[in-house]
Amino acid sequence: MNDMKDIIQNLDLTEETDSRLEWLAGFGKDPKGGVSRLLYTKEWVEGQHALKEWMESEGLEAQFDDIGNLFGTLKGKNTNETILTGSHVDTVTNGGRLDGAYGIVAGIIALKYLKKHFGEPLRNIEVVSMAEEEGSRFPYSFWGSKNIVGLAKREDVENISDFEGVPFVEAMKKAGFNFRDESKGPREDLKAFVEVHIEQGKVLETEQIAVGVVNNIVGQRRYTVELTGEANHAGTTPMGYRQDAVYAASHMIHEIISMAKETGDPLVTTVGKFEAYPNIVNVVPGKAIFTIDVRHTEKEAIVSFTEKMTARMEDISKEHEVEMNIDLWMDEDPVPMDQKVVELIEKQCKDNGLNYKLMHSGAGHDSQIFAPHVPTAMLFVPSRKGISHNPAEYTEPKDLAEGVKGLIGALYELGYK
């Protein structure tokens, strides 16, 4: 352990990590300053093949699967067991250079130094550059990870197209890939998955902590609420005679946010979209539509809060004499990380002198797809101002390097012992 601690503390990975991320950002570099590397585009294909060449140059065995996930393997003595790390190579349109990409770059660098200092591992250690997570080009998310664990189905994507009308299947085949053989089951050699990612939040930056060890990914419910009152003349309709949909909506929103604040962390509730009709200065609004996003690390807490929330909204709709329709269109359970893997990573961070904290993830990641099938955990590094999916996405290079060190320790413990 002392050897590992000495090695990790003496590694200077700052320049290497940052320069490799800048290199990868060149594939899909957007004239507006960000990165656009969407699934199966020319930029995506070039990026994946460049990563394959880099993996091979570091002595890893690199290969694509049927749909375009790229794997780089450091072979172990026991080739029937594999420890997996990595993240997704795709971006949102005009996104940042770190989301997804950092986990891939960190994985390759980690394997490079494990190989250099410790040689052949006990079991395979593999880094994956997953084909897709964001759902930015086609109306489907987690195509990469869902194929690895056997969840993706051919019929899910056979009839979908991008915004320009390009069919999913056509784009996939043009990129040189095809559907996986669904008669074959998912991989049985995967013994753990560790994903390194930027936080996309402000917690680590605010608390001046370099590494977050994630023990839970929040669950979430999303709603669209439509209120129907009566549009009427703004000058001739007395206040007491109105069925003002915006007034009713504003009352509901105030109550929803107040209830969330009273409940406290880790519950968060957001009204992110609002529309009013007819949206004219001199007409009492007859219709209002808004969205609600509720997240928490415990399913029971989400259910309890949303039941109270919708009951209060029913009361308010009656009070304002407006009709209400609530559509619950997303209901995702929280996804706990594997306790043993979390404890192992936490111990490595502690033993190797990293500044870390246990925390949950308020955003979704490939790890939530893996977790029900493979023991899974995550490492976070800070995000400046919490900004992500934006060209302004930024993490201090020294923090990026600390995340790689945390990953090296985790993969050593999982792959060499």
C-alpha cells in the first residue's frame, strides 16, 4: 500500500490529462467554441478511431463491438474476469469538452500507469469509450451502455430518425456498425464498473474538495401540468370573477417550491418550463402549462413528496376554479452504487491522501444502467460553477489529475488483488 501511495502522490498527471482532453475535443470542435460529437457522425467516427489508435499505442488490445462501443483491454492472468471503466464519447450539441470524454481519457491514462508500475493484473482491466449516452441526435439515450448489459432492443431504434430525417439504422451502418446479436446474452465477465465524471454541480467546488465518491444516483419524477381556466377581457372582468390560469399556476409553483425547501436536502424540485395562453398583455390567461422535476436519493421520499404535492395542487385548482391535468411522464427509481465498491474506493482515496467526500449524483449517468447488473460506483471531480452541457464547462487541470489518481487506486484494488 505504501508503494501505491508513493506512486500516486508522485504522479504528475496534470498536463497529460488536460492535453489529451484538448486533443479529443478536436474531434467535433464547434466554431462556437464547444464540441459537437453526435452518435455516428463523421466527427464521432473519427474520434472513436483516434481513441483506438491511442489505446493500441499504450499497449492495450483495442476493438469495437457490433454497435460501436470501443474497448481497450489490459489483459490479466484470469481472462474470465474484467474490471471495466470509461464513459461516453458522444456530446450534446455545442457541449463542453469534459462530459463523458473525461472518463475515457482518465481510464486510458490510468491503465497506462498501472501497466507501467505493476505490470500484468490479476484480472482484465478494460476502458470503454461508449457509443452514446446523451440522446442528442436521436430520441434514444444510453445506447452504448444498454447494449453492453443487454437492455437495448433492435425495435427501440429501427423506426427513429434525427432532426434532419436521417434514420438511425442508416447512420449506424454508414458509420460501419450494425445491431448486436440479441440471441447472445450480455457479458458475464464484468465484475465491476467504475465511472469517472465531472460533477456537473457546485458541491465539490463550493466545499473545495477534489474528488467525490458517489454512493447513489438520484431517482426522479417529471410532470407536465396543464391548467385550463377562462380567457377574458383584462379591463372588464372583475378580479373576483376571473378563472386566471397563470394566477393558479403561480400559486401552485410557490407552494411546490416552498414544500421542497421545507423538506430539505437531498430533495430538489424544479419548475423549468412555463407557457401561458393566449399570452397577450390585455387578456386574462385562459391556459397555463408548466413542468415539474422532482429528485431524491430515496424512492419513498419521492413518492411521499409528490403525493403531498399533487394533493395540494388539486386543492389550489379548486380554489381558483380551473381544470387541471397532470401527466407523470418520467418515473425513475434512485440507483444505489455497490456498497463494497464504494467502500473500496473510499479506502483507496483515504490511504492515498486524496481530498474526497462521499456524495450522491443529482444527474443521470451510464453508471445507472450498469448498476443493476454489475457492481458499480462513480468518482466525481469539481465543475466550475456547476456548468455543463455548455462550452463554458471547466474543471481545474489539477482536479482532473486528482480524479485520475483516484481511479488508478480503485482499479489497482479491483484488478490486482
